[in-house]
Amino acid sequence: MAQKGVQLDRETFSCSICLDLLKDPVTIPCGHSYCVDCIKHHWDGELIHSCPQCRRSFTPRPVLLKNTMLAALVEKMKKTGLHAVPTDHCYAGAEDVACDVCTGRKLRACKSCLVCLASYCDKHLQGHYDVGPLKKHKLVEPSKKLQENICSRHDEVMKIFCRTDQKCICYICNMEEHKGHDTVSAAAERTERQRELEGSRQNIQQRIQDREKEVKLLQQEVEAVNGSADKAVEDSEKMFTELIRLMEKRSSDVKQQVRSQQKSEVSRVKELQEKLEQEISELKRRDAELKLLSHTEDHNQFLHSYPSLPALSEPTHSSSINMRPLSYFEDVTAALSAVRDKLQDVLREERTHVSSTEVDVVLSAAEPTTRAGFLTYSQRITLDPNTAHTWLLLSEGNRKATIMDDQFYSSHPDRFTDYSQVLSRESLTGRCYWEVEWRGEGVYVAVAYKNISRAGWGTECGFGLNDKSWSLNCNQNSYSFLYNKINTPVSGPLSSRVGVYLDYRAGILSFYSIISETMTLLHRVQTTFTQPLHAGLCLCYGATAELYKLK
């Protein structure tokens, strides 16, 4: 109760103009008090000087004198620290809807009536709950736009909607300038629009549900990718650990074998060395004996001693001394070097395979609808001279092919021997786009697997005559699509430029006729590609075709 009393005092000593505690309060003749600056500014520029609360007017303008008692009370309240207007007061602020019935300082409205076109605070709204006729009025949240329901011409409530002019009108407008128009009650139009709104909301909510499902699928895909990647890393670590362990064991085995063989060889060599050293000692001893005998001056003694010399032992045969160079174990090093090179090749191939593996996303990107959109996937493609038939002259940096006399190409297993065809050097995966500018009797714009056959006139070699190639046949009068010997007529505007769009993972291959910036779909293939593709060209006699340089 004490707090409520404090709040009452605060409101009593607040200025109804600035809503703050009175500053230098003055009291005007009607008895209401205001801040001296607030009432001065309120009266400045007015011809009639009236009280902002009771509307009583004064002539002439009253002389303002300070209310010393109020000033003392306000100063005392300030010293207690209660100088700010409480945030939970129920008076209307600048952003609030004020009660239209309150006089003086207005309370905040809690409802607006669409029939009365007025807003009410709790106190003045009570009649709409108690009085019979008022109970039928339509109450809504407080609104500052009630006057928008009044016709600006006739000052009447607009309860009618003109469908012809798509606007709300009053009954007088309906009888005058809107006479004969398609009109309904505002309530009926609201019901119809509400039905449309609910339909729109249902569509939006359905799209939200669809997108949320797709987001959930994508999240599941992310989790699956992360899980698969974690397992792949874990498995690779285990496998490389096993491989390292195996390599270490093999290294130990090789080291042991080399050391064992080293010991055996060293033992054999030392044994021969000892035999040779013994033979050298024996030979030196015999040489000394023979030297001594040679110096005997007594002829008879010399002749007597010479025959008695023992025969020399058999010498060590040179073939038993199998001398080996210092590179005795080079064959081991060479063998291990070969194993290392093979392992590096295997690891390099596997690394390339792993790095080129791409994870498909659940939602495939939509095919572009404009040439600018296609150009974002433009691919730089060049023709491979090793695949070109000998009648084809390649130029413009291997982007242009022209039918000519035999070219002196070297023999190559990738070369087409009979069909005047050529493949691109680059393999095509992912999403890519390129354009072909052609002239002459006709050109086949194709894609093919690299393992398409090259030799002979068989169907296994020609673009579109097998299951390894897809071809759009362009000539002066028409188009047709050829796959696996099935020829499908294609309609569309004839053009000297053809665009090709490939979404490898989605299995989409599309051909477009291009005239200026306008692209017209000629044919689309939906399939599953099992190998990387290469762009291909096949030229009729007298034709040229160029992979257009896209900007």
C-alpha cells in the first residue's frame, strides 16, 4: 500500500505536458499546475490561451507565478530519488493509443471498437461488456488507424468493398460514383480474401515443410559423409599401420637374410684366405731352403741335397677363389628399388582415385535457364591430335577441325582409322558447358567414352552407333539425335552454333540451338554415365567445326 501511495503522489505532482515531475511549477487560474517552460511553450503562438487539461480559456494571457509550495514538495520528492516517471504507469505515451473518452491526461487504450471508431481504456470500455447493444460491437486490439475506416468524402463508415475499383467505400459512394459496380460487404470480401490468404499460407507452410525435409536430408547427407569419411580415415590408418608393420617385418627379414649371407660369404672368403696364407708361408720356407742350397759351394754336397727336397703341395686353384666386386648386394638393392617404385605407382594411382571421388549431394543443381547461367560452367576443351582421323586438319590451338586431304599424322593406337572423327584431350565430369560453331554440309556434335573403338567402319567406332557415344547430327535442313543406332528426329531453330551442357553426376546431357543470346533446347538425355566422357566431332565432307572460345 505504501508503494501505491508513493505512485499516487508522483502522478499528482507530474506535469501533464512533459509527464515528468514538475520543474519550477506554476499554477494557472483554473488551479492546474505545470512546469513553467512547458506551459509557456504550449501557449506561445496561440491566440486563445487555454488549460491543456480542462480546456478553460483565459483572456488576457495569465501572468505565471511560481507555486512555492509545490516546488518544495517536488524538491523533497527528488531527494528521495523518485524523480523518474514509473515505466508501468497506465497513461498513454507517444507510441501508445490513447483512450478517446478520457479527459485531461489520457489513459492507455486497451481496445478499439470498429463500430464506434473509438479506442477505450479499461474503465471506459466496461460499457461494451455491460450494455446490451454495445456487446455486439466488434472490439480489436488498440489501433491508431480507425479514421481510415471513415470515408473522406462523406464522413461515413466504409462497410462496402468495390471489387471493380478494388477499394473500400461507404453506402453513399455505392449509390453515387460506384453505382453499377461489383460490390459486396467488406465482411464478405474479407471472408473471400481470408480464404485466399489461408490457401497462400497452406502453400507457404507446405513449401516450408518441403524445404525442412530437404534440409533434414542434407543434414543426414552431411552426417553420412562425415561418418563415411571418419570410417575411411580410420580404416586407412589401420591399413597403413598394417602395411607399415608388414614393411618393417619385411625390412627385418631382408636385413637378416643379407647379414646371414654376408656371414656365410665372409666365412668362405676367410677360409680361402687362410689356405692362401698357409701356402704362402710354405712357399717362402721352400724358397729360403732353395736359396740356401743355391749358395752351397761344394758341388758334391749340392748334388747330394737337391734330389732330397720334398715336392711342393698342390696349389690352391684360382677358380676356387670366386672374387666378387664390392657391389655384391646390388641385386638386393635393385630388387627393393623396383618394389618401391611399384608401390609408389600404386599409391599414386590410389591417391588420384581418392582425390577424384566426389560425393553426390541429394539435391542436384537445377539446369541453367539463360546463356549467362550456362557460361558459369564453361569448360576449356581442346582436340586431341592423337585421335584425329588423317583427313582432319586441326588448327586454332587444336580447337578447330577441317576436312582436308590426308595429313601426315604419325601412327597412334588412339587414332580413328575410318570415321572422320576426333575426341577432346580433356575428360569431362561434374557440370560443364561448351559450344560448337560449324559450317558446311553437316557435323556430328558428340560425347563418347574414351574406350570407344577406333579401327574400322564398324558400328562400335561411329559416334551414336553404339552405347558408348551420344551424337547430335546437324545439317543444313534439320537435326537428329543418334544413340546406339537409334535415330530420333529433333525439331528446333536451325543455327550454326550448338551448346552442349553436361551434368555428369545427375546423368544429364542437353543440346541447345543458339541464336544470339537465345538458347532453345533441342534434345535432353537422362541416363547414368559409367566412365568419364570426352567431347567429340565428326565432320562430313567440306565441313569445319570449332570449339567456340567462350568468354
